[in-house]
Amino acid sequence: MAHLDILHKTTYRYRHRVSLGPHRLMLRPRETRELRLFSHAVSITPAATVTWAHDVAGNAIATATFDASTDHLVIESRARLELSAPAWPVFAISASAAEYPFTYSAEEWTDLGALTIPQYGDPESRFSRWVAGFVMAHPTDTLSLLKDISNGVFAQISYQSREMEGTQSPTETLDRGWGSCRDFAVLLAEAARHLGLGARIVSGYLSDPQESLQGSAGSGSTHAWVEIYLPGAGWIAFDPTNRSVGSQNLIPVAVARNIAQVTPVTGSFTGATDDLIAMDVVVRVDVSSDPAAV
């Protein structure tokens, strides 16, 4: 069990004073049976009116609106939480889904909907063949198959941190042989969907006090991974960047069908195209100095 303090600070600087449009913030950690959120607060400079809502996936969305023009924008999120995910989780997968291939129930199939549908074209079936290469028998153990694919992403693709926005398509990642955690997550989610399984992208933070994991910068970092739905066990976290299963080091903030839907901060400004002169993001995930404080 770990008690953690999280700081996520985004700073924009503009050449001249600009008018800010609404900004959409996905910064509040998702509470689960393995994550207890003690507190969360967002502070914004210049002053903003902040409203909260939940999107279709149950993510907490804050919308900030501004009245005054400014030459800078600072959005700071602070959270304190308890993470109790085990290092070696045991998943109670239903007998009907223990071996692949299996069929979801009618209710599960309806609810999973678009999460089972591949999101990228594969006109030459190259990606389908890559996925099929992991299916060594019919039937085969479902969890072992998914672990093999996740481990295959880790083994075949070199990790490279990338600050620029955007994500590679799965075939681009295979062709290039490298990618960021976002690219790893997209690759694994698309593989699961090619198998007919429900998968969603998760955006959040990686807790790495020993600084031994990929995708971590200093004491913490934003991170992306995948959750795949298996009857009985529910949503199981797979982090192909670190070849791990389960949520021991993972702090989810948002889940979605497409990774573009879980960007932490999005917004606009009115001004010249070159008015934005700098954007800086600082993330810290630290062991709480006062675990008893709430």
C-alpha cells in the first residue's frame, strides 16, 4: 500500500496578451477499489470559473472559462491518494472466458460496443497477421495470450519518450520499431480489438519511487496503458511499456476508446499563431510525507 502526493502543473506563456477560450481538464484521479482519493484540488492563474461534469466513460471533466486576457496560463492539479493494488494480482476470470476464443454475453457485447472495434485501417492485413502470430493454439489460455502480446510489444518495440503531440498508428509503430508509452498502449488496445475483445486506453500517472520503470521521468510522469475486459475479472490493466499486468504502479485519471479523448489539458486562445512561445509540464508523484493527513 502506498500513500502518494501528485502534482501536475501545466504552464503556457504567450508573446502578447491573448484571450483564452474554454479549457477542458482531465486531471482528477479515478477512484477504484484499489485507489482511494483523499483530496484533489485544481488552481488556475489567471482566475477562472470552473465547472465539473462526468463524460460518457465516467471521467471527471473540469471546464475552465476566463474573463480577462493574459500573457500566461498556469493550471495546477494536486491530489493525495492511497494506492493498494497488489504486486501479484489474481484474476477471477469466468470459466466461459478462460480460454480464447470465447464470446461475450449479449449484454456485455452491447455495452462494450465500439471498444471491441479496431480503430485503425489494416488494408493489407499486416497488423492482423502480426496479432494472429501470438495465437499458438485454438483454444488457448486467454490471460496467457494477452500477456504474450503485451510482452511482444515490449520485446519488439523500443521505448522512446516523445514530447510532441499525437500518436503513431499501430502499423507505423511496427514499421518504425519504436514508440512512446502512448504508441505502446494504442498498439496493444488495437491488438485486443482484432481478437474481438473490449479494450480501452487509460491515461494517468506512473508511480516509480525507485526510478526503474520505462516511461517515468524523475519521481513520476504522465503515462498511458490499456485495460482489457474479461468476464468475471472485469477490466484488467496491461502496461506494455513495462511488461506488467495489474495496477500496482498505475494511477488512472481517464479512460476512453481513443487516446485523443484522454488529453489532460486542451483549450484554445485568440491571437496570432506564434503568440504561444512556451508550454511546460511538470509532474511529480511522491510518497506522501504525511500519510495520515487527508
